[in-house]
Amino acid sequence: MKLQGVFFVLVSLLIFSACSKTKEPVLIQRSDEQLFAARNPKDIRRWLDTNRDIARAYFGTTRFGNDTALVNELTHRVNDKELGVLYDQVHQTFGTLGDLTGQLSEAFTNIREIYPEFKPPKVAAMVTGFMGPDLVITDSLIVIALDYFIGPKAKYRPVGEQFPNYILRRYQKEYIVPAIVFAISDRFNATNRQDQTLLADMVYYGKGYVFTKAMLPDTPDSLIIGYSDRQLTQTFNVQEDIWAYFIDAQLLYQTNPSVKNRYITERPFTAEISTKCPGAIARWVGWRIVGKYNDEKDPGIKALMQTADARRIFEQSGYKGLKDEET
């Protein structure tokens, strides 16, 4: 009976501890609703003057309500029927933004636990018909252009050379928060600026992905790195061949930008290895290296992010292109 009592107390303490974890409150400012409620130039000017931080970050203006060209363009757009269709689709897709606020709250709470000095930025939502970038992320402000992320069923989608299908596939709402958290990881990701090797780039991305996974532990790996589930599975299964190519081609300490870009930047596939090998494959390999180092040494996220020596992380990881169960 005494043991049962002790067990009950321990369980109660654990439950209380879990429930008492204070989540970081997140409020996404519905700048899109405020903007579309402003139907005439006078109201648009007022909106720009009231939301100067958003106007500066998203539209790149410093004139705000006095920016006549911007006022006229926004007035035209908020009264455009076709943009109204896109705006309605945003509301159907995102609703009250509960999914985004919940994920951001989880991430910000976890970041604050490790970095108490972290101040969650203001978050705002925008719909403009792709007038600005998809995401703006600074230390003090995040602007999410929701119209980019409706998904394949959207009547209108972003177009241009910067939006090939292999990238456009990721413009869906579930990719938004992982992308934000990865961007935030940069401020904690110590690097050696003198190290211009591909390995340094690989470890940088790997640390960022490990950080993102730690702050969003239930998020699938595919949403963190942007590969499809099939790509992840295929890449994992042939990683020994990928690693052999990296070693044979002496890529790790390559410093030539044109060579590095073949493996670190976005591409439909890495032709040098295989048409079935995803682009930016060096980022994925970097994630494997840092992940293994993190598993082997268990330094904790803060110490991991503070480690600027990419070569040390690689050498101490012991990564040799093998699957986890074979190491």
C-alpha cells in the first residue's frame, strides 16, 4: 500500500509538471483582414501608417502612407474580384490560423526553455496576390504571406523561374512553421566564417535541421528538409552510395563555389550522382552527420549550436554513410 501511495504521488507530480509547462502565447495579427477592409486610398494610407513595421519589411517602403504608387496598387488589388477569390481560398484553407498558432507556440516555448533570452517576434499574416515574399523573418517580426501556401488546389499560385514544380510542391501550410523555425535557428548557429568548405555548409544545415526537429519534435522529417516521403526513404536506403560518391569526388573540403552549389543548392535532382538523387543532397548528408554526432555525444542543443568547428563535429560523429542500424 505504501508503494502504491508513493507511485501515485510520483505520477501526480509528473502530470502536474507536464501540465504546468507554460506555453508561449502566440497571436497572429490578421493584417490581411485589416488590409482588405480598407477599400479606398485614404484607408490604405491609414493602414500603411498604422502598420509601418509590416509595410517596411514586406513592401520595402519607408514612405508608408505617402507612397502613392504603393497606395494605388494596394487599392486596386483589394478591390480586384479575382484577388477576392484567392482571399476567400486563404480563409477556407487557414480558418482562424489555429494550426499555425499552435505550432508556433510549441516552437517558441521550446526555444525559450533553452534560450531564456529569446523574445518571440511579432507574427502577422498577409494576402496581396504575391506582391511581396512568401515569408519575412527577422528577430522582431515574422510576416507570413498566406496566399503562397494555399496548396495545389489554389486558383492562383505563384509563378516564375523561382517557382519550379519541385519547389512549388512545398508551398503548403504544413511547411510554414518548420521553415520559420529553421530560419530562427540561424541566430543560434555558430559558424567559422573562415571555413569555406562544403563540409562547413553541410554541418550548418545539419545543425539547423536538428534544431528544428528538437523544437518541433512531432513534425515529419519531410516537412523539415522539404523532401517527399519517397525521396527520404530512397535517399536513406542508398546513403552508402551517396557517401561513397562524396568521398571519391573529394567533396567535403571543396571550396570552389560552383562545385559546392551543385550539391548544396536547390535543384530538381543531383545529376552528378543520379536522377533519383534529390537536389541539395549535401544538406541531407549534413543532417545525417550532425544527427549522428548529436546521438553519439549528446551535447544538448545549446552546446551543439555553439560548436562552430564543422570538422570536429564530422570527425567525432563517426558517420560513414551507414544506416543507423548498421553503425
